[in-house]
Amino acid sequence: MPTVTEEKVALPQLDNAEIARYSRHLILPEVGLEGQQKLKAAKVLCVGTGGLGAPLSYYLAAAGVGTLGLVDFDVVDESNLQRQIIHSTNDVGRPKIDSAAEKLKALNPYLNIVKHETMLTSANALEIIKDYDIVADGTDNFPTRYLVNDACVLSGHKPNAYASIFRFEGQASVFATKDGPCYRCLYPEPPPPGLVPSCAEGGVLGILPGLLGVIQATEVIKLILGKGDPLIGRLLLVDSLGMKFRELKLRKNPECPVCGEYPTVKRLIDYQQFCGIVPEEKPAAMQNGIPQITPIELKRRLDAGEDVFVLDVREPHEYQIVNIGAPLIPLGDLPNRLNELDPNREIVIHCKTGGRSQRAAEFLQKSGFKNVVNLAGGITGWATDVDPKLPKY
């Protein structure tokens, strides 16, 4: 397997301290002195310094990858600390990219860190990626995944070490190499907006991004060394509850619009639009035919004694964490419990942040309920705007 570093370029030397630091690598015949020099010469871009990016960047830094580029524009939130191990309690409120760079430099002072404190967009992706040998995608949303994939292909087939996680499951692969499939070969079209819950909605086992992030780091190191069998043309599926690993074979799609024989995507596009996400200046009064109400407006109406029925469509374990006293019918149970609701009464539906309640409202509307409203922001918005004493999860 060819290495991603140019063989003709003189490799950087290791000083005595580096030889001592990487001694356990150097005595591996598959790595050796030359392999460690390749690691030092390599430039890897980590997109995201969150759940996946934390273990990914930590282990790449420890392994001696010479240059790590970090892309992130978010700040550390307390809810991140359950899985984003590169950040600590004292970092809450700090830019993630600063927190991550500080920890990485403390781990390995020989590391060259390049910070890109920005959102990766169609306007800047090619310019950022061009200086790196490999891209490691640690993002958590579909628009950026398609953006990273397309940018890697259009940048001359730079390998994309990919992983994604949800609840107790994850997947990993290496996309965008010249002879292997890309992300679009696996997922030609994104799912409809709202169909796949985010980790904030569905949750994620804290250790899971550690498992997948380490797999990503392993793939990056193998690509740099030119050793082993990387996950090119293979999708690794991880089930952490069953602790089972399965593998699916992937084939390059000759009709792929990006990496196929006759590509139609020859420049980066609007990926928010491609994924059906419409940017809004302010909360919409209507979404997909469902009226939206803010927590403050709902509180005003309840205080005024208006006849409003509030329905909670979260799961019972979420209800135990925090609730506002509304009756609970989980979204999955709704089709079998319609008889518990009055179709002639106004029903305001809420979940955690508004996604599931929107789907519940659309279902009720199709089932003949004429007066259904979605609580924009859900119980999280209620805790922010109405009752800050309530816990957020």
C-alpha cells in the first residue's frame, strides 16, 4: 500500500529526545525509524474537536504526526464533557479549538498545530484542505460530511478517514481515495431533515466516540505508514452494547456524481440546501404547515388560563430527568393512543428541542387533528427562557 507522503522528499530527522519518546514505535519493524519519520512529515486535518475529534487528535499527537490542523468554531459546553475528553471542566465557555490545542501541545511539544477557528464551508474548504495529506472527518451533521467528502475528492482524492456515531452504534471507513468509493457512493442522497435525530436528541454513550475516534486514528496512521489493510472499500459497523463488529463491502459507484466516471459535481455546492436545511433569520411562525409557539408565549397563554392542552412526546426516561407536568405519550406510542386526545382541543406538543414534537404534530394533523402546535425549542427552550431552575440534559 503506498504511503501518503512523497518518497522522494527527504524525511525529517528525529533528535535523541524524539527517539526516546517514540521508542515503542521504533522497535516495531512495521514502523521503524523511517515510519516514524513519515509520521513526523505528515500533515493531517481533523475536522471537529468534539466527541470523535478528541480521541482522534490525542492519539495522532501522541503517535508523532508532525502537523495537526484543527477545524472548529464551537465553545466547550458542560454537556460535552461526558464524551469529549480533550476538554475539562475549567474549559467550559472556551473555544474548543483553543482548549484542544493546549492539551495536544502539552502532550507532545514537538507537534505543529494549525488552528482553523471557522466553520468549514464551500467557500473555504478547498483552501483549508489543500495543505494536508489526509482529512479525518469528526463532524456530526450531514451537510458537513458531504462537504468534507466532496472537497477531498475535488482536492485530488485526499483520503477521508470517516466515522460517525449515534446512541450505542458507530461506523467507520476510508473514503475518497482514487480507487475506492466515496461517501456519496454509500449515501447518494441525505436523509430527509429531522428523520435522523442528532446526538442531542437521541443521546450517545460517552465511550462510543472514543472507540470510533481511535479507529479513525488507526486508519490515519496506517495510511501514513503505507502498512496494513485500510478501510478502503469497507464499512466497519460497531455495536457497543453487543460489542460486535461487522463489516460491509463497499464498491465505487461508476455513476457517482462526484467520483464516478462522468462526475457532474465539479465544484463545491450549497450543502445546507442539498440536505434540505433552509436557513432562517428568526424562528418561523409556521413550519411544514404546523404553527410554532415559543416557550414564553406558551407560558403567557397558560398563565392567562387559556384552554391549551400540552403534550410531552419524549421517552419515559427523559420525563424522569425533567418535565413541566404535561401528560406523556412517547412519539412511538402516539399512533396507538390517539383515543386519549381530544381532536377538537388545541394541542401544544413538546419534546426536548422541537424535532420529535414537530413530527408528532405533523402526524396528528394528518390523522385529523385540526389545531396542533409545536413548541419551538422544546423543554430545553422552556428551561432557558421560562424556568432556568429546571435541569438541562
